[in-house]
Amino acid sequence: MSLATGLYFLYHLFTSVYQYLNVAMFLITSCKRYTPAWSQAALIYSSCSGYITSVVQALSNSLFDVTNGGFTALRAYAIGGRSILLASVCIVSSLLTCAFNIYDTFAPHDIVAVPRPVGCVISPTKRVDVFRIMIIMGEAFALVCNVLLVAATWRHASIIKIANGAHVKTPVTSALLRDGTLYFV
């Protein structure tokens, strides 16, 4: 099994785990507080298993971000002329997104009462404006990797177009498929 195949498998595994636990969290989250003995944060789960489910969900989300960043970095490396700088930026941006997710998981949260049918909303206890900026930065870092990959793909496609202008017969799709998959086999 190649590295790309392994990352692709983990990518789908962590996506599935995250989605299943997301559904489970709707079932077990309530407006009651649970405070573990080792934690200073008041958590909003109906039991210890709810808290554990929340942590596993956050970790699967973080591992999804890392495997997605790794897979995107491999694709960018393959199609971007083996640029280690491009692959490194993709990895670092995915690690920063992962760090924001982990911080969000372990940051203290409060319960805010709202009218029925919702009942309560879980919100960060720290300053909401700082938390909002962190969420925006996390999403921006996740977007950076994909934008760089698209730019590398466009650059590669323009090189193929120039080669076609010089009467070198290489269809764009076959060149992209060849160059994008050659390093994954």
C-alpha cells in the first residue's frame, strides 16, 4: 500500500467517524453540566460518555484535517513540479487547522438559555470575538492548501497548453492524469 493510498483510506475513515459521532452528539448532548475532576471547564454533556464522544469526534475531525492536508500536499507535490515548499505550506496549514480544532474542543464553554424548541446553546466562555477570529483563521488555513493546489493545477495546465502551441501533442486531461497519479502508484 502506498502512502497516498493509506492517506486516502484514513481520509475516508476519519470522515465517516466524524459524521457518525456528529449524529451521536445530537442524541446525547443536553443542557446539563458535567465537570470531570481533572478539568476546570464545565462541559455540557449528559454523561461522561458524552464528553468522551465529544473528544473522539474532535480528534477524528483533527485527524481528518491532517490526512486531508497530507493528501493535498502529495497532490500538490506531484503536480507542482515536486515543489517541497508547496507541499510544506499545505502540511503546515492543515496542522494549524488541527490546532484550532483541538483548542476549540478543550476550551471552556457556557450554556446560554434560549426559548424553546432549542432550549440552550453552547457557546465559548472566553471572549466571543476572539473565538470568532480563531474560527475564521482556522477556515482560512484550511482554504489556503486547496487554493495553492488549484493554482498549481492551473499552472500545470497552462504549461501543457503552451506545449500544445508548440505542436507537442499531449491532451490536457491525459497529462494531468499522468502527472497527478504517477507519483501515487
